[in-house]
Amino acid sequence: MSITVRAADAAQFLSLVPRLLGCTPTRSLVLVPMSGGRSLGAMRMDLPPEAGAVSAHPAPSEAPEGAAGRIDAVASSAVGMLCRIPDAEALVAVVYTDASIADAADLPGATVIAALAVKADACGLRLIDALTVAADGWASHDDPDLPPGGRPLTELRLRAPVVSGSRGAQKRSRSGLGTGDPVAEDLGPAPDGDQSSGAALPAVPRAARKAVGVALRSLGSSLEVICGIPAVGGRVGRIDPAALEAACALDDLPALYEQALTWHPSDEPMHAAMLGWCLQRPSLRDIALVQWATDEGGGDVAMEAQRRWEDGEEYPADLASVMWGEGPRPDPERIERALALVREVAALLPTAQRPGPLALCAWLSWALGRSSHADRYASMALFLDPHHGLADIVRSFAAAGHLPDWAFRMR
């Protein structure tokens, strides 16, 4: 998300950050890369406990490189990610912490900000401002007039940010954030919830889940009749004509996956059953992954590649690279639609059949740069199936702080 910010001051800038992230962060280090006065989005990292404290002295039993080493590692990783953004020339850093500003000699987060400033300077990135949002106030680390106890958090709720419609020059405050008259396009209310919110599956009616279970059994029976694929959970006495039609539709997966982006599975149990059946099977799920990250043509190529791989040929490197987050940047709106679809399907399926869709939810979240959500979905899948391959891969990405390459490119 790239927005020109005409922020009257740091408080107004801080009220923008949750809108850039899509959440109100907690216990986090947030970096807003800048280029020519424009934000290039926002990046969030978990804040080590010692980094959010007023001081970061290691415990008596801890090695000297303990707390300081972890803070230095966070700063190095943060600046390393910023350096992968081609147009980034400066940054604003924000520490979100549960610590208190009141009566503190140093602002919470001062140690990580100091380490970040050193790393940024070494890489030629200008630290425009460093801010802390604490439990009882907020502050700029460069504010010489900071009152005791910081500034009130109410300022952040009252100073709604606005988007600039002008590309003209902006005045600069002492902190480097824009000043002057804001233009009148409000970005709306700040998003509810922190970085972990929004990763729960949507609530669906019990009757809808029951209907999907019936549709799954009927689809399985139809596939057994048509293709000889053994049904799971027993056969039903009568084959539903809709299930026969659905079974035939599986013959053209790219067409099905493309149509599915317009579906609302809660309204049509057989749609949920079709997708649930496919996404439980890695070879069919990976076709969906590639197609939703590219287009229907990409799905055709992925399906043909899967057939050739099953015949002993190598899987094309350019398709495999999509899973690792390399190549052209996917359309974010397309990935969002796919994520909403698969979340609904996972919620409708019987619990034992959710690992595949949950793992795909993890990958789609990761593709959007939402590592916290990706880790949550992957953990849910691994709880049900401890050996699930895709879920394990995505969870390892999240644990290592690895983001897709396209997360660092505007296009």
C-alpha cells in the first residue's frame, strides 16, 4: 500500500500505521519504508521482550550476548528486509510495547531503536523518526520537548490520518514527518484487532456444515462410480445427480478453480465439497496454489506439469518457485479472494478434512506478507496432521522470518 502522507505531526502519522498494516499491532517493531515522501507500505516484526522494556540488561544467568544479541539480530533482520525494497531511501520506526513510559529514564524500545539506527546508517537508509507507543502514552525518541510520562494516547485516536491528493512538496517538521494542512480524504476507522486477529476461521451455521458433510459423501460415491476412486466414510444409497455433475466438473480443474473465486460455499454445499475434496490432495491443491497466484493459464500449465511429474519428468522450476515466493508478484486482490474462499471451505468441512485447506490458507496469508496469520493457520493444520508437508513448510518460513520475494517489490 503506497500512500502520500500529509501528516500534521507524528501523532497523525502513528494513526496511519494500523491502516497500513491492516491491524493495530502489539509487542511489535513496525518499519515504514519511505521514498520521496511516500510510504512504501509497512513491515511488522515481533518485538523481543527485552526490546520493549525500558532497559535490556541480561538476567544474571544469561550470557553477555543474550539480550543485546537478540536486539541486534532483530535490528539486522529489519534493516536487511528494508534493503530488499528497491526504492526505499528512508524509514520511520515504531515500537509497540506493553511497557510504561511513566517515570522511565529512557523510552521503552530505546535499545532496539539505537541498534536500528546504527544498522540503517550503515546501509545508507535515513531514520526519519523513531516512535514508541506504550501502555500509557506515546513519544518520539527525537522529541526535545517530551513531557514526563510521554504524550497521551488519546491523540492517536483523535488525529485521523488523511491521504494527500497532491504530489507537491511538503513542509517538514523537526521529526521529518509532513506538516501543513491535511487534505480531506479520511482513510476510515482503524482496523480492529492485533496482528493475530483475523486468522480464526469464519463462523458458519451448523446446518451448513452438516449439508457439506452429506455433499462430501455423495461426491465420494459419485467418484467411485465414475472413476473407481474409493469413497471415504461409506457410500450413500442414492447417487445425487448434482454430485455426478460435480464429479464431472473435476475433469477441468483450472476452469473449476477460476469459477470458484466467485463462489460462496456456505450457499452451495456441493461447491464446498468439491473444493474440500481437491484441497485435501497435494497434487490438486498445488494446481490451485499456482493458479490463484497467477491466472487460469497458469493453472493449465501447472496441471500439465503435474501429469508429467507423475510420469517421471522433472517439475518445472518456474512453477516450483511460485511456492517459494519467487517470480512475478501475484495480484493481491486475487489472493485475498482465494483466501476468503478457502477459509470458508475449511470452516465448512469436517474437522478431520481441514488440514489441506488450512495449509493453503497459511500459504495464501504468507503470500500476502501476513506471517503471523500464516503461522496460525499452519499450526492449526499441523495440530490435526503433524506430518502435513505444506503446513510444515509455511510454518518454517514464518519462524525464520522469511517473506516472499515479491513482498519487497511494488509490482
